[in-house]
Amino acid sequence: MGLIRQKCSSLTDPNANGWIALHEAAHCGRLQCLRLLVRGTYPDLVNKCSVKNETPLLLAVARGDATCVEFLLNHRADPNVANTDRDTPLYAACEHSNEAMVDVLLRFGAQVNRPCCQGGTALHEICMRGDLKICKMLLEAGANLQARNNYGIQPLFTAAQHGHGQLINLLAKNGADINGQANDGASPLFEASKNGYVSAVEVLLSLKADANRSTKSGLLPLHVAVQNNHSRIVSMLIPITSRVRVRRSGISPLHIAAEKDHDDMLEMLIHAGFDVNAELSEERSRMYEDRRSTPLYCSVYNGNLEATEMLLEAGANPNLDVFNPLLIAVRLGWVDIATLLLTYGANVNAQISTKPSPFPSAILFGIESLPMLKLLMDHGCDARPCFDCCYGNKIHPPPPPERRPFCETVCTPGLHHVTGPIVSILLDYVGHVQLCSRLRERTVSVWLCPLTYSHPVTCLCFCHFIVL
């Protein structure tokens, strides 16, 4: 009692938190003090609330002291007074998975379906904790299986979200909806699949949960299992997922596996027969600045050689995307991936549809890499447009930035050191062409030096142009 007096100047005057001596005694688990205070002078203060609306009973429950809790309940403590967060003593007992506390509160009339500020009930809370015994107690006390919190989540959804298979089974047998969806359209199966809870997924599937219920964004449980690389769950979902529903979603699991670099998952989906040429819906494609549409594009964009090869071997078309994947590989200098794409028929003369160039876009993107240029030429890239300059021997006016011709591109300051070799490589693959004045105005020594060593025939041809 001395300790309580030290903390409270008066047994009935509240401190800054609104606590009186009864609160302190309950918080500290001092049963003798509670007896003196409640049986003595202050029996009417047993339900006194603090600033946060905490009663001595709520504090005793939070401490986990069953004897203090039962004493207070026996002396008219109200088990249904909630704090400012709307947490009741029963909710607090469930937070601590305290079976004895839940039992005594229920015996003294605790309301089992009182929601907290987030709309969750005691059953929601215990489904998160996974306590089977307390769950049975709450159900026997009339807990509402269909109660939804502020996010539209029901207790069984919470159990699935946290992987509690036994609880899912118990709730389902008592009438819970195994397909109950949250406000965003997610189902219990979706959540269990997302979080990788194999046993929970097995239980849900054994209870005939619907694998084809999508979220409001159109994603199925299979999509989210692939996204999080849960291979065992993916193998369970593949046989029962509707390919029609996958197409309606606007995105294939292959897109997700390719984008996330989940190569094992990609292989599993290909072997299961998913279409390697499936394209993103227009709406989903617009989410990407590059307007990608195929799984192949995602793999190339990531620089994933193994995944790119896997998709191409399975029949992926390298020419379906608005922005050809080959141009990505060329721009980033990935010779191995570019070689693979060209081997499987990528269009070496592909243009950027939104910003066409007067000469092949592949040359534009690969102009700084001589090995890449050589590769492109070897696979049939048409270099002749590089030398089709409309000004010929005339003085060149400043070029429009959106249609910069090859001669202006190759003569920019950043490419001075490789101008000669670039033109040398291209001249090896075209017939008789005449160089425009912009190309010829460069210092002869800069051009002749690299040409002399690597391409003597071309060098002679070039010298012929200079003489002319």
C-alpha cells in the first residue's frame, strides 16, 4: 500500500494519466491493495476510467493477473468497458492468448462480438494468434463467424492470412465462409497463397475453396503465389486455375515469373502449358512506360539470358512488343541476348514506332559498340539508309532533333573516337554508296588510320571517294 501511496498523492486524486490508486494496484498486480480499496472506502470507483478510458479491470487483464481480474469481476467490475481504442478486456485477453482470462471474462458476461476501433472482434484477434482452445471458447460463447472488420476481413480470412490450418478447419465446420472476400477482393486462399502457407492452402483446397476468385485488380491466387515464388503452392494451384480466368485478368503468371526473375517458376509454368506469347492487356501494358506486353520482353529487360532462352525455345515470338526486345538488348550492350534473339528471328531492322529513325533503330542503339554493330550486320541489318543523306555534297543545316540522320549522329563529339571504325564496319555490308559532305568533312587521318589496319579494301574505296 505504501508503494501505491507514493505514486498517488491521494487515493482518489488522478495523476496525469487519469489513474487513481485502484488503477495502480491493478496495474502492479497488488491483490491485497485492491481488497483494501474495493472492500473499504472506495467500492464505487471499481469502474473508474483513466484519460484513455482504461478501467482497473482492463489494466489487470493486460498484466495477465487472473486473481486480480476475478476479484474485480466479483466486485462489480464491468467487463465491457472499452478504452479509447475500443479494446475491451476480452479483446486484451485474446491479444495475450490467455485462456484462463478469456474463460473468466466470458463467465462474467463479456460481450464476445464487441468490435475494436479497426472493427475486429475477439475472434479476429485469436484467429491471428492461432489459439485453437480459445477459438472454441469464443465460438461456444456465440462469436460471429461472419463479422467483418473495417477492411472487410472475416475471422477465417485472418486465420488463412496467418497460416493457421486447424483454425480454418474449425471455423469452416462451424459455418464460416471459406471464400469470404475482403474489401479489395482478396480471398482466404489468395492470402494464404501470398504468404506461402502450404498447410493453410491444403486445408482450404480440401474444403473446396475457389481458386478462381480474383481480387478487384484481377489477380488470382496463382498470380500472387508466382509473384512470391511459392513453388509448392503454385504446383497445387495450376491444375485448378481456369486459363480463361487467367486471360481475363490481363496478365499471365508467366509475365510475373519473368519480371521477378523466378526462373524455376517460369519453367514450371511453361511445362504446364501456359502461353509464352500471352500479351498484357492494354490497361496493364499502359502501367509501364515502355508499353511492354510479353513475358519475353520482361526477361530481356532484366538481362536474364537463361529465362530468355527458355521462352524462345518454348516458341516465344521476339517481334510482338511495340518496342522490340532486340532494341533493349542492343541498347544495353547484351551481345549474348541479342545473338539469341536474332537466332530466333528477331527483326534486326525493327523501328521504334513512336519515334522512327531515318536509319535502323538497332544501329542507333548499338552505335557505340563495334561488336554489336558487327553482330547486327551479320544478321542482315540494312545499313544503306545510313548513307542516304538528302543533302549530299551540300552544307548540312542543323538537323531536327527528332529525325537526326546517321551522318549527324555518328559525327557527334561523343563518337569522334569511333567514327572511322563505325563507318568502316557499315561499308563492309553495303554496295557502292557516296558519302555526304558531313561525313567527308572529318579529318582524313582520323578515318584512314583505323580503316588501313582493319579493312584495306574499304579503305581504298573510301580514298576513292575523297579523291572524287
